[in-house]
Amino acid sequence: MLGKYLTTENIWFGIGFFGQGFFMMRFVVQWLQSEKQKRSVIPVAFWFFSIGGGLITLTYAIYRKDPVFIAGQGLGLTIYARNMWFVFLDKKNPQRKPENRLRKLVDDLSSRVNDPALDEMKKLLSA
């Protein structure tokens, strides 16, 4: 009975739906993290789900021989991989992170200019 439904085509449909579900999880992760922080954020997990879901759906698109889907997923994977490279660089060199660059800029300015607003910014950045 199971053999009747376990066809090659149905297995590929399952792979396609799994890839789409995996890809959709990136939005769920992003939404939950944004709700938690009460601001819009893109956590690193977003990029892992993007790459994983993109690879699975690209595999499905190649099986289906769908050039539109292949082109879209192929370009997307390039972008996701590039963003993961930036995440890697930020972990390797914390000074690349925007909040650390801003902190350094404020420190540099406050060493040259006596302004209470800069002191307030330093307090906010330290919190």
C-alpha cells in the first residue's frame, strides 16, 4: 500500500515542500527575535535557514528543470553566502560590528570635543 504513494515524484514533492518549510523558518526566526528585542533584527540563524532552504529548493528546482526557480535560488544562495561571510568576519574582528564602530567614533569625538551629549551617548552605548 505504501509503495503506491512512495513514488519518485512524490518523494521529490516532499523534498520541495521540506525545502520551502526550511526556507520559511528564516522568517519565523527573524520574527521571534524581533519580537523578543522589540526592534527589527536579522539573527545569524536567518542566514543558516536561508542557505539550507535555498540549497534544498535549488536541488528540487534542478530536478524539475525549472530555469526561473534555478536562477532565483542560485542568486539567492550567492547573497546568503556573502552575508554569512560578513558574519564570519564580524566574529573574527569585533571592531567591524556597527555598534563597536559607533562606540569608537563617540570615544574619539569625546576625546577632542567637550560635549555633554557625547557623554550621554557613551552611557547609552555602554548599556
